[in-house]
Amino acid sequence: MTLLSVEGMTKSFGGRRVLRDVSFTIGAGEIVGLVGTNGAGKSTLGDIVSGITPADAGTMTLLGHPYAPLSAQDACHLGVGVVEQLVTIDPELTVAQAVFRGTPQAGRQQSELREQARVLCREVDLDADPDDLVGELPHFVHPLVETARVLAEDTRLVVLDEVSAVLLPSEVTRLHAVAARLSRQGRGVLYISHRLPEMLEVVDRVLVLREGRIALDRPSASLDPVRLAGETVGGPVSLPVRRQPAALQSSRAEDAPLPAPARPARSDEVALQVRNLRVPGAVEGVDLVLRRGEVVGLTGHRTSGVREIAGALTGELPALSDEALLHGEPRLLTPSADVEALRLPAYRPDEDAYGVDPGETIARTLTDEPWGALTDLRKEIASLRRVIKTVHSLDVKTLSIRTSVGALSGGDQHKLALARWMASARDVVVLHEPARGLDVRARQQVRQLLDEATAHGTSVVVVSVDPDELADFCDRVGIVADGRVARWIDTGELAVDAVRERIVEAATAAA
């Protein structure tokens, strides 16, 4: 039985056509994956289905009846729910109230909701008390609260938009169990994701959206991650070994690939050394050595201490150590602004346009000096040429460098913000989730940024829950558990998929 039918869907933003005559169906009890490069229109399509954005043209039917929601609330009332990666929930609500908001039980007393909320939280592997305030929870678990809410709703179709991007492998497994449960109940699921290996484990069918059109509609059993990645970008893609960075792939067939600089052999020069790092109540006895030009990854369960290790390195958390040396110079592990404090610069994709002003143009965002500053014409032309080169090399989907950043896809905003930050990054830096929510080509472009930085001597600590990101970017990966590094994995000459398997296995064993 067909649950959702989409016919001739078209959508434009300004002069840019995002969706072009898109048609597909989702059956009752079917889990359909939707993939595509950043800017291909995936989230726009998900927003139209879930009532967040109206289409310019095209029709939809839900269980054979015309379906044209006026808002997300209207869509929910008609039986379509959505869980997004970046969720905004009233911080003053309790977890129980957040789980049942918008449902017929929303007005009941907290005491009456508590036990049901506890069961639903357990279903999605959310370690939170129903009486906890949402504002007291880390933001990365808010999508789990939303997933629990979907289970509480009487929805016929659920849109999961990049929910897995910020989840640990164990949490993704639980999310897949939720999707399977929805399927057994006869509900449909539209599963939008860039994490291809994980997605193929749970979906029945895959839709590939390329240049605003459905380029592929095929059962998942007939695909593997490498083939699906190739279908996504419209050309062959191989999973590279860590030591031979892949060249950037242009979206235009006539453009020659841009070669990535060869990574130098691992230097013996120590950029950062920390012995016996301790963060009271969270980290106990961590040793860290980071060489010049090296990329080291750290990952672990939410309560493993990995975030506290990063916080100690960036000076956000008070910590102790037997020794902390930055290029051989002693440093203190303290949040103070003292010149002897170790305060490594950190990059985090923010909830607000990834740290850039959404109303600012691409050109001004990527320009080094203040806009309108007195300068000579040659410098101004050189600056704009660098902007154009960056936009081209990162394959940003735009018609002009005068386009506002907020009009770009989330992935393109992320790439530009990271490119701007990395352009000034020197010495030793910490990157949180540098490829969060990015497609396979965009990950190669982020890797290009890291390779260029490390080739000039920058050392990088990558903090991430994504095993693919860690496997592709890092020379070594530390699995953190119970406040210690339980195991180091040297990526060496291994292929990305082999490293990914070792990371998942080690993380699962250490959890």
C-alpha cells in the first residue's frame, strides 16, 4: 500500500532551482533512504514533506488523500512527523513534557507522564530522567528527545533528517531499532543521511537526489557504500588510504581534479605533550603526544571523558597534569587567560549557521580584512580571487559570491566556516566534528583543508563520534573509556573501511 506519493515536486530559492520535477513513493512499513551531495536538495525535500517549506509546484498524497500541509504543526496533525539534527526545544520543559508535547497527552500532570516518558527514553537509548529540564541536557541528545516524541505521536510517516550525524555508533544502532519498530507498525520512514554504510544497514530502498532530480531509485540490497557514494556524486569514488589523500572532485565533468598536497611523513618533532592529564570526576591518567603535522582523533561514549579531555586542552575546564609542554615550553592546564595557560584554539559547528553570520555575503565572510577598509585595488582583487578559488575548490552551490551565507545549504555553510577558520589556524588546534553532516565529496574537501594545514606544520586533534570521519582524517585514533584512553588505533596504510571497523569494534568493547 502506498503511504506517500510525491509527483512533479519543484522548488526554487531566488534564482536557483533546488528541486526539479521530483517524483517518488513511500509504502506503508517501508524505510526509504534519501542521499545526495550537500546542496542537492535533500533537506528541502524533507522540509516540504514535513510541512516546513511549501513547494512551488507538484502534488502529494498521503494514504490516497491530497496532502498539502500549511506548517509543520499541520503536517503533524495530518500524520507526518519530523526529527531534525538541529532541534529547538523549550529549555524550561521537562524531558517528559518535551516527549509528549504536541500529543493528546500534552496537558497531563508530570506525575502521569513520568513512567511512559521513561519507557520511551529507554527505547531510544536516552540516558535522562523524565524530570530533568531539557535545558540541562547536552544539545547533542536533543534529537533523541525528538525521536522519543515521534514514538509518542500517532504519525503515519516519519522524516529523519540527518539525525544520525551527531550520534555515537551505539546510538545509531538504537535509532535503527526505532526505525524498524516504526516499519513493523506499518508507518513509513524517510531516512536522510550522509553516513552511507550505516544507512544501508536499515533502509529498504534508496533514493539518490542529484542536481535537484531523483537520479536513482533502487533497493538497498543491490548497493554497497562505495557504489552508492559514486551514484551520489555522479562518478566513481574510491575509499582512499589515509596516507594518500584523494584529490578534490569537481562537480563539473569538464573541470580537472584539484590535486591534494602529499602528506609528509610523520614528523618526530613533538608539538604537544601532556602526561597524566586529570579532570576531577571525569578524566584520570591520560597521556597525549601530538607530533608536528599529525592528526590525532579522540572518540568515546558520552560519559567516557572525551569531551572533558578536549575541554582541558582548550582551557575551558580546570585540569591537572604531571607535565604539559607546547613545543617544549611548559604550560598550565587552567581556564585562566594567563600567558602560560594551555588554551588550544577550538572549532565547533554551531547551531547558528555554523559560526558565520547568515546575513553576510560569501565574499565578506571569506575576506581577511574588514570590508571597506582602505586598501589598494591589487590587494582587493587578490582577496576576491582567493574567495572565488575557495568557493570553486569547495564546490559551494551558489550563483554569486554576493549570495548571503544563510541562503546556502547547511553543508556549504559548514565548509565555508571551516575554511575561514582553518585559514588562520596555526600550531596546534582542536576540531569538533569537522565533517558533521557532510557528503562524501565534501568530506574529501574538508580533508583537503586539513592536509593543507598539516603540510604547513599545523597539528590537529579531532574530537568526533563519527567513525568514518575519524578513519578518513586521522593518523591515530584514541578510544576513550572511563576517563582513560583504552586503546590507540594507528591508521597506517589501512583503507578507510578497515579503520572504521576497528574503531567501531574498539568503541563498542570500551563502552
